[in-house]
Amino acid sequence: MKIPLLQRILKAVAKEEVKAYIKKEIAAVQVPSQDQLNDLSILTQQLLWILRQEANIPPPPPKHLQIRVVGGYLPHFIESGYTHLFQLLNQGIKLTGKELKDFKSILDWGCGCGRGIRAFATMLPSCKFYGTDIDPEAIKWLKANYSKFGEFSIAPHLPPLPYEDQKFDLVFGFSVFTHLPEDMQFEWLKELTRITKPHGYAILSTHGENFYKTLSAEIREVINKKGFFHTDFGKNYGRSISLPDFYQTAYHSTDYIRKEWSKYFDVIDIKETPNNHDIILLQNRG
């Protein structure tokens, strides 16, 4: 009986010690005054100006443009262009027998506020990058701040894009077909064949089985029969982040892509990934 009692006493002592330690640490925390916060804000602005003017380092996109792309203001937003997006592009291009540096003219279709282009242009200085997006505010900001990384233009909701025929060696679009209704995807597939060079490539992402297998049985049945499903799930993307109402959530089966997308491109590979996006490698027949 003595041992359990001793254990309880020791636990109680430990708790009191922890409480005392926590109180001490809280008391030591210095809450910054408003003047200190103002000084920190001014210092940050000065440092950003120095980096931009003296080191020629463009700023990150403003908070609201980042939120519009990924749904939050996250510390790894810029970093993810160098890691996650670059990894997706590398995965997609693997079966071509080429390296990314072999492509001279590359379009980021659905570039948002430039997260991908900033990273790719920095890592692939021999390539010429272009970016297009339906968000005019993002394109205006990119033209003013990211001209060293690429050339930018506003994309219409429906084709055509403002590019001549057979302009690009490579076109990639991450998280675009994951939101378009079926009729629009066909129009855009046709347009992408127009602007891609003969035997050039397109790398696109879709929501594949690893994403839709968690949906309801009714929706999975539709996808299994048709191979495609488009809905907003009540998220109402269009009105919540200033995008059009058609911009919702789309799902594709691999069989559907091979059957329907092969009417426009040769479907070279469909790489299912453990995350939400499968990577589709297409080649223009020329």
C-alpha cells in the first residue's frame, strides 16, 4: 500500500513543479508594445525594399492572392513551388526521355499568382516561361512583379488563348481540369493541342481514384459508370474566392481519360499519386 501512495505524492509534486515552471515562463514573456510592433512593421518594409532594389529579389504575392490559390496563408507557399510542384512536373515528364531543361518554351496554364513559375524559372534558367490565368488581378500583379520569371496574359473562360499555333514545347496545368465541367474540358483539350508543337507534351493533373474513393457510394457509382463527375459539394468556389460559378470540383477515372482525352492527345502515362492529384502525360500527335 505504501508504494502507490508514494507514487501519488510524487505525481502531485511533479504537477506542482510543472505549474510553477509554466507560471514562471509566462511571467517572463514580454508582450510587445504597439510602438514595438510598429517599429517591426517598418523594419520589415525597409528590408523588403532593400531585397527588391539592391538584391533584385521580387516579393512574394500578397496574402489574398495566395489564399485564392491554396485556401490559406501558409509559410511554405513559395517553398512548395520548388518542392511539390516541381516534383509533380518531374514525375510527369519522366517517360518522355527528356529532362525539363530540354524544353525551351513552356506554358503554365492556370498559373495563379506565380508560385510555380517563380520556382521553375529560377531552377531552369535556359527555359522561356509563360503564364496565363483567368484571374485578372493575379496577372496584373505578376506583370508588375514577376516579369523576370516569365510573360503573363489573362486567360478567357473559354478558348482561344492569346498564343499562336504550335508555340509551346510543353504545357502544364496543375489543378485546372480538377475544377472544369465536362464540356469545357473538351474545349480546352482541343485548344491545348492547337498551341502545343507537333510531338510536344502536356502535363495535366486530375482528381483520381485516391481522391474520389472516399466519396459517397452514390457518387462513386456515377464515376464508375461514366468516368467523370463534377459538383460543388456546397463549397461554392466561385463566390467564395472570386472565381466563376463553373469552377467547382471534378473527378476523372483512368479509363475515362484514356478513352476521351485520346481524341485530342496520345495518352502516354497516367501516374496515380498518393495525394489528391494524378499526373497525366499527353503528347501532341502533330
